Amino acid sequence: MGQDGSFLSSQDCLTCNNLTVPTSGGNNICSTCSTTIRMLRASSLTESCTCPNNLINGVCFPGILPGGTNSGTSAASTSSVVPPDLPTLYQIYPVGDTSTSSATTSAYFSSQAMAAVAFCSASYGNLTACQLLANLCTLQLQRLVNQNVRSGSACAEFINLESQRTSSRPGFASWAANMPWLYYGSQQASLVLADTSLTATYASGSTLNLYLGTYSLSGQFQGFQNASATNQLQLCKDTLAVMQAAFRFGTTYLQECELNADDLFDSDKYPLNFYDPYIFFYDETDGGIPKLLPVPVLNTALLDSTNTLVNTQTSNTNWQLTRRFFLVDNVAGKTSLTDQVPTVVRYAQSIQLTITPQGTTQAGLIYPPLLTITYADLKASKYYGTGASVKVSFSVAYKQTSSTSSQFTENLRIAMGVLSAVGFCYAVLRTWFWARRAGVLSLDAVLVFKLLAYSASAFANAFFITIFGIAFYQLVMYKNQGIFMLTLPSDDTFLLSYLASATVLKFIDLVHIFAMQCTVDIYLIDWERPSQPSAAAQSTTSYFYPPKEHLEKGDLLSGRLPDVEIQKPTNTPVSNGVSGTGVPIWRTVLVANEWNEIQACRKTYPTFTIFVAMLILGVIGIENIASRDPFVSLSTNPLRYNSPSNPVFRLALIIVVFGFLGFFEIAFRVLVWERFFTDDLRNFADLCSVVNISVFVLAQRNFGYYIHGHSPAGRADVNLPGIVSILSSVQCDAIPRRGISPESDDHTYLMALPSGLYSSLERLLAPARNTSGAMNMSSFLSHETGQAVNRFLIGFISRDHPNGLHYRIVRRKPLENILDGEFDDTSSEGLFYIDDGNSFGDVLFYGNELSLFIFDTLLFALINHLSNSLILSGVLTWAFTTILAELRCDFGKKNLAKKTLIDERFLI
């Protein structure tokens, strides 16, 4: 067609210019070159569709550096914008593998890496190519090995190009201009994580807006995604309410699941994208304008220049923080572009978002969150097609700053040290009291053992008070905060160590109590007299009544008695020995059995305590308050996320529930049950008075408890009318009172005794012992010895030894009651301290309820801490307390039979 629009009479064929080539269809059309990208070049090089060099990843890079001034006429692939063609540029490595022997050559890297480096150079400045290069580096897990070697890795090329940039983004020194931000560079992680640019104030329940700058594999920016709403970060899918709970501020979140390994090999189900995380907030210091704060990423698979996994170290000194990550890589592992299944897949096995409040002085403010990613890999040869599953998790944690954590640890140690010091001083005081009571005048092994035993008890109590105080404080303060400022301790291993230590120490205390109670000396003093014995009866039995002249000659204070011959019984039939003329033994057996029944009696009922505690914690839902979020709820909603429980909170709730139940049981028992129904200890003391038998208990050599059971009527072995008459006389106040003194009703005492008393008793008991020192129950001497001891103690209580042993009845001083010890000298004269009626419970479980109850609580809490199961904790604790009570009864019965000289077969 001519210039005037008319058709030409003939066709002329013209040569296509340098920027076009003839089409292959034979239609004589020149088309734009498809194999060459037009770019700046030296003026001496003509533009042509013919590449003077080999194509680099399908792209022609002719001539010298674009923008150069020299006039070179040849083009080489070694131009400085094109990296050397080395295998290390295309290789990906197994997660955590510091060697190169198992590297995989990626087909995608081979087709893209060199061109991406060239286009990302400062000469071309193609930002999309730089994004692609950053993605390739991220697929190489951002390793810094050989970072100074050309083509050592995609990351080495990225760092090299980044260093050529002379400027950076305003406010971000490590973010090079016209390049993506991949590394924090020389900035120390501690400084990055302590940045205070985030000025938004967060309250419990507010939303943490996490945005993700999303890029395709080729480097195309796909926009921002609100991870708080789209749940893009979570490979474990659940209901929207459950997944969004992760970003509800203050909620400690953990979501775990198993994924089909075959699905991870499918790029349609898990497309490969790359993410740069940001926190979206309104800057309250700058007029409330919206801003994005970069969130640092801690890639635990990153290898530094020394081939070390620095991001797995506990200290953040050497951490190398980055900005970009991926979730599932099922592309780079393909060794051919035509492969459908990659030889290896890398995936984010664990993602944790860690949030650190700035502290109590900056209420509601937080430091930049830290996104920690742990990658794992799947080899197709091992996993693909097997139907195997892999576990993945996503979590949000709140931690204390190092300074806050150090302050917490310091306060914990101070509290523990102060209470332990006070406890040790109390243990020394208890040991001193024991030494006085036991008559120990010098340091020996037994005294050291006692100090250790009392110290174990004191330290157990100190540990118990400390961990409860800290746990309860944390629970109350954490659950009642409005503006978020208090976090849970970053490490709760202190709880397990102190809890286990307290439990073990308290168990040692119980063993000590158990041993002391099962070795006490018990004497049952029978005040009954034979009723007009006949001559025949008198000839069959010889009782040991120390003659007055022998008592006067003996030195009872020193424990030396004159030798007294005990007469052997005559060979008379057994039936003669049980005639009605003697003192019946049934009353003594009755008292012994009643004593045996109350040995394991407690102020609380462990079965009731444990069962009700499980009911309150589990059924009512008190244990739900122990959740790690700052919200209080007694129930859980299956359609919403429920935070896992915190062991510190759980311990506080267990102790509170047990303490409440224990207080209620003791108060009910003391104020109601024992007052209006039955009091086991007082009933026992009353029984002693009815049957005319006193109980003389030596807990230590020179200390014990006395129940005065001498009947005011003088006799107890009477018929029914006689008992009615005695009770009527008591009601009418027609007979003396039941105390040692006729004008007093005080009948239970603590005894601080002179040392001569114990020595005298030992001498009286010596004939009934065998050569090893054990009591010979089958010996005929046992009955005679029992009668001798009975007469001796009657004489002592009745004060019939003017030249022997004496005592006074007094009341304890207030300080002595508080410290539970005596300061008076009793070397020459004993003291009977009037008590409240049940002091002898100290040699029973009844008087040691606090130690037993604390141990039950500690044991329940320890088992619950280790198992997180209320049922298991309750069953094991109940089983232990039951076994302990049975053992106490069994060993107590044996000791009772041994010390009272009553055959064990009579004890039921």
C-alpha cells in the first residue's frame, strides 16, 4: 500500500531490522525477538536478535556491563553481572546438615539463579529479580556458609549485591535500597528484640494484628495478608474461632496436628509462597497513624559462616535474625523441571510467635515479637506413597524479659533463703529441746541425726510456704491484670525442683515422726486393788511390792535400786491363777485396744479430702482457672480454643483447695463434731478414768505425757449397780475430782521428768529382757515385771517416795507453749504441765496433722505436676495415706504389746 493509501502493484521483500526476526510460519512477517531482552549496551555493539554469547537461564546478556563506557565488541558469560556457573549456586541441603555430601541439585535453581543475580545487580536494579534471589536464598535456608565466595550460594550472591548498595531504607540500616530485606546484618539480636518502636498499648483480649507481605516464587508481590484473620501461618486447620484465638492478646496458644506426608508433596494443596511478617499498629506517639513494624524471624536451620547452627543456641548473642520464610517447599527439591514429585520436601515443623512485654513499668507495651521457625524435611524415597503422617505445630508464647526473669529468680532465692534460715534456727531449737528431753549432754551421732531430721521438716515447710506464696501471687496478679504487663515465668523448672524437694523432705519428716511414735515407751498403770484375796489365792501369786526399807535404801534419782529377788510362782494349775480373787486384766486390755484404735486417728479425713478436692478441681471446674491466658473461666467451650493449664497456677489452686478443705474439716471437727458428738482423745481419757487405769507415755527419756485415770471412786471392777452408783456420785459431786490433786479436774499432763525415773524403770524391766535387750514376752518374769513397774509408777504418781523422785504440777509459760518446749531444770524435780486435754496426741497421728496434711498436699501436687491427671494424683495419694495409716497401726500395735507386756494376740 502506498503512502496515499492505494495498493501497490507488486510486493517488495525487505530485511528485518536488528530488533526483529522473520516468523517461522512463512507469512513474511517480522516479529520482535523472543530470545533477547533489549538493554543498555556499549555503542559499538549493534542491537541484534543473535546473542553473541550462550544464553544465561534463557536470557542473553551481551557485551559489557550495562551503562559501561568502554566499547568492547565481545560478550562473555563471565561478565561481572553474571555469577560463575558453580554447582553450589544450585544446591539445597537437608535441614541441620552441615556437610555438602547429601546436597540436592535443584532444577529450578539451575533455571533461575544466574539470571536472577544478573538482573538484581546494581546495573539493572530489577526489584522482582532481587525478590526472586531472596526467595532462592530462603529456600537454601539462608545459610551463610561461603558467603564471601562468588556462586558459593544464592545467599552469598544476595549478600554480595546487598553490599554494593550504597544507601538503605530510612530507619532501617540493614535494609538496602531497592532490595528486599533478608538479614538484620551486624545488628545484635538483643538490640533488635529490645526495640521500643511499637507504641500500641495491648490489653488482655485485644487483637495482635500480624500481617504477612506475600511473594510468589518468581518474586511477584501478592499483597499483604492479615494472618490474624486468614490464619495463613497455621498448617493445622480448625474452626475459625479456635485459630483466631492465637492472636487474642494474652492467650498462650498451642495447636498440634498430624498432616498426610503425601499432601506436602502436592504443590496444589500447599503452594510455595514466601512471607515477610509485620505487626500492624497505630502509633500513639505520632498522631495515631497506622504503621507496620517488621517482625524478626529466627530460622533455627540457618548455618552461619562457621557452619554452626547459631539460632539453636540458648543465648541470643550470636543469633542471626532474618525477615523471610516459607511454610512448605515442594518445588526446589525437583531435580528436573518435568518431575512431578520432588525428591525432598522441606516444611515448617514448628512455628512459635514469642511476645515479650516491656515490663510492669511500661504497662501494655511490648517489644517486637519473635517468629521462630523450625524446618524439617521429607525424602520421597522414604515417605512418599507410604501414607505416613508428620506432626506440625503452631504456638504463641509470652515470656519475661531477661531482667524480669533475673529479678524473679533473685526474689525467689531471697525468699527461700530467708525462710530456710528461719527454719534452720527453729530446727536447732527443736534439737536443743529434744536433747534436754532425752538427757543428751554431749554431741553424738544421734544428736546430729535429730538435727538433720528437724532440719528436713523445717526446710520442707519453708519450701512449701515459698512455692505456694509465689504460685498464689502469680495466679492472682496474672488473672486480674487489665493492661497486660505481667507474664508467667519463662521457665517453671524451679517449681518441679522445689516441689519435689519439699515432698522428699516432708517424707523424711514423716519417717522421723513414724519412727518416734512407734518406739515410745507406754505404761498402763492399774490402780485397782484385789478384792479381799483368799489365802489360797495369795499363795499362788507373788507380786513385787518394793519394801519400804528397800526404797529408802535405793537411790532412785541415780537409777540404782537394791537387788530384790522376784519369787517364782508355784506349780499350781492355771485355773487357780484366774480365780475371782485377783485383779482382772480385761480393763488393761480394753485400754490397750482403745489406744491402738486411736494411733492413726487424724483431725482430717484423707479420703474425704482427696475425693472432694478432685470434685472441686475437676467437676466444678476450678482447675480451668489454671489456664495460661489472663481470663477466668470455670468451664471450657469445645468450639473455642482452651489454653493449656499452667503448672504454677495448678499448684496454687491445689494448695488453696486442699487448704480450704483442711481448714473446714479441722474447724468442723473441733467446733462441732468433738463438741457435740464425739472426741476420740477425750473419750479415751474419760475411759481411763472409768476403768481406773492411767497411761504413762515416755516420748523421750525425760519427757512424756500422762493421762491420770485413777478413778475418783477408788474402784472400777464393779457390777452394773456399782457403776450407776459411781456415775451418780460424780454427777452429784459427792466424790473427789479426777485430777491428781483432789480439788482439780486436770487429768492430762505433759511431763518433764528427772533422769533417775527412766533409769529406775530400765532397772525394773531388766529381768524381763533377754540377752539382746529385747522383751521376752513368753518369760514368766514378764507378769512379775509388769506388776513391779505398776507399783513403782503408782508410788511415783502418788508421791510416796519422800527420799526418791518428786514432781510439781505447774502450767507452762506462754513462750513455752509457743515454742513447744521447756526451759526449767528438772534434774532433781520433775514438772507436770497441765494441758488442754489432748497433748498426748503428739505421739499419735492426731497431734501431727499439719505435717501429714502438708505431705498429702505436696504429694498430690507433685503427682499432678508430673502426670497432669487429677484421677491418678488422687488415687496414688489416697493409696499412700492408707498404707501409711495401716503401717502406723501395725507397728504401733507391736510396740504397744512390747512396752505394755500385753500379748499381741489380745490387741485387735
